[in-house]
Amino acid sequence: MGASRYFAASIKPVSLKFMKVVDHIKQAKSTLFSIEILPPLKGKSIQSIFDGIDPLMEFKPSFVDVTYHREEYLYKKREGGYLEKVSIRKRPGTVGICAAIMNKYHVDAVPHIICGGFSKEETENALIDLHFLGIDNVLALRGDSIKTEPEFVPEPNGHAYAIDLVKQVKQMNHGKYMIDDLVDVAPTNFCIGVAGYPEKHFEAPNMVSDLRHLKAKIDAGAEYIVTQMFFDNAQYFDFVKKCREMDINVPIIPGLKILTTKRQATVLPKIFKIDIPQDMLEQIEKCKTDAEVKEVGIEWCIQQSKQLIKEKVPCLHYYTMGTSETTRRVASQVF
Ligand code: FAD
């Protein structure tokens, strides 16, 4: 009796109101708060994810993005001095983390899906998993090249650009799977976001070319854009203006990163092909310790956030990079 009561209670449906990112934006009366997190390194527990999200829950994130990390190649020394090339994914778990977040916090999770490392069929199957889990948001990306390879190489029978991924998701939303003789097909219901680059994607020959490809992703069915990080709001405003001039009319969510160490002033431009504004750089150069740099970074981000809110951006999306303390300090001054 006790056991069956317990079972009945455990299967009682809970009323959860999950929404698409664009619906969050449509219903919002003011600028929303959202975050991006990274899966933990392989072997770490899900608790490390919760420990990062818990301190930010009081700011009511509308959604939590979870990045996807493709495989890397390592060379392991074997007996006789041979080197063996080993493929390893250091940060697996994106889908599981999304499901865990929705289950624990009742907040929408947005898994990043990438072209790299996936054939079209593997993508289709991954999307079916997400659909079955009730995850109706995805950020569709090409992904970068494997760290040890000079350029992005699509998987055999995989996608070369994010637009191809957008098209595949859109097809599934229309009930079109790769095998066309399926009967009683259940369409998926994904809201698709894509990436945009206020300072241009590094491979694009120029800004116009990059914007045309961005517009193509929207025309193919993407419903909103999340930007690469930027430290100069003028870059974002200029980007939005150029997008609107090209008839890109979807919400453009600014992505913000809090700079915390002196090293990041050179590493972030190298990795993400973005500029550190001269003003900010001068303040960083005056700092004697990283603790001081962190204070500069937090204050900079607070001012950036306040100005963006004043300009009524739809949402502020913070790249937490696995640490919540700095985002918490910014959010407490801004939301
Ligand atoms: P695309 O839109 O495919 O564009 C790539 C380049 O090709 C651009 O220069 C574009 O102008 C050009 N291009 C596009 N279409 C065509 C075409 N048809 N013909 C010729 N050129 C074309 N990476 C990860 O691995 N995992 C993540 O979780 C992740 N999350 C991210 C989140 C955000 C918000 C951002 C901004 C980036 C993220 N990235 C992630 C990095 C991203 O994968 C890289 O920046 C990648 O190099 C480009 O991805 P994309 O989706 O913008 O590609």
C-alpha cells in the first residue's frame, strides 16, 4: 500500500510551463536575464552544475544555455615510445544537463547543437532525444574546428554550415525526417537560435558577407540571434543597425562576458576575434593583481549591462564560463 501510494505520487504530472525563447521575449515587460554554462569536465558530478546555477536563481533566468563540446585529439605515449592518437570529449553531457536543469529548476534549457562531429542521421537522432525530453529550444551552430586541425571539416554526410543544421531542424518541425516513408510522423517543435558576430566572424571575408550568411540562417527558420561577446556596446548597436538594414528583424540577444584576469585581455581577442576597448585596457594595465582586474571587469560589465537595458535590449545573456560569483555580482546591480 505504502509503495503503491509512493508510486502514484511519483508519477503525478507536475505542471511545468516551459516556453520557447522567443515567447519569453514576446511576453517580457523588461530586459530578461539568461546565462550560458559549460558542461563540467568528464568525471565531475552534476552537482558542480547546480552549484554554479543555484546562486543565480534569485535573478530568475528565463533560460539557461548549455554549450556543446566536440571531441579533441590527444597523443598518448605507449610502450616503445609510440604515440597513439586518442579521440576524447572532455566535456560531455550537454543533453543530460539540460534535462536535469529543467527537472530541478523548471527553467528552460537551451542545448547547443553543432555540425562538427555529427552526420545528418546522428543529428536527427539527437534531436529526437531532445524532443522526447520536452526540450523545445536549440541554438544551432557550426562549431569550431577540432583544436589540432587548421580548419573546420564537416563529418562525412554531415553539415558544413549552421544554416544546414537550421534547415534540418526546420524540416523536422514540419514532420520531415531523413527517411521519407515514415507513417504517422510526429513533428518536432523547436525554437531555433543562431550565433551572430558584432565584430564579424573571423572566417568571413567582410562584414557584408557575414551578415548575408546570417540573414540566410534567419530566412531558413532561425527565430533569434545570440551575439558573440563584446566589450564595447557601440559594436553591438552598430551590428543591430546593420542587421535591421539587411532586413534581419528577429531579436538580437547581446552576449556578455565578465573579464577577470589580465591574461584574458590578450587571450579573449585571440580566441574569439574580438577587441578590448582602449579605455578598458588602460584600466586593466594599471592593475597590480588579477583581483583588481576582476573588479575592473565586473564594473565594466555592470556599466555595459545598464546601458544595454536602457536601450531596451530583449535579454542580457551572460557567459558564466562555469563561475557564478562574478555574474551574481553584476546581476545584483542590474536586475
Ligand atoms: P556559420 O553560421 O556556419 O558561419 C561560419 C562561417 O561561415 C562564417 O564566417 C560565415 O560568414 C560563413 N558562412 C556561413 N554560411 C556560409 C555559406 N553557405 N557559404 C560560405 N560561407 C558561409 N562552438 C561550439 O563548438 N560549441 C558551442 O556550444 C558554441 N556555442 C556558441 C554560442 C554562441 C552565442 C556563439 C556566438 C558561438 C558559439 N560557438 C560554439 C562557436 C561557433 O561554433 C563558432 O564561432 C563557429 O566558428 C561558427 O559557428 P556559426 O554557427 O556562427 O557558423
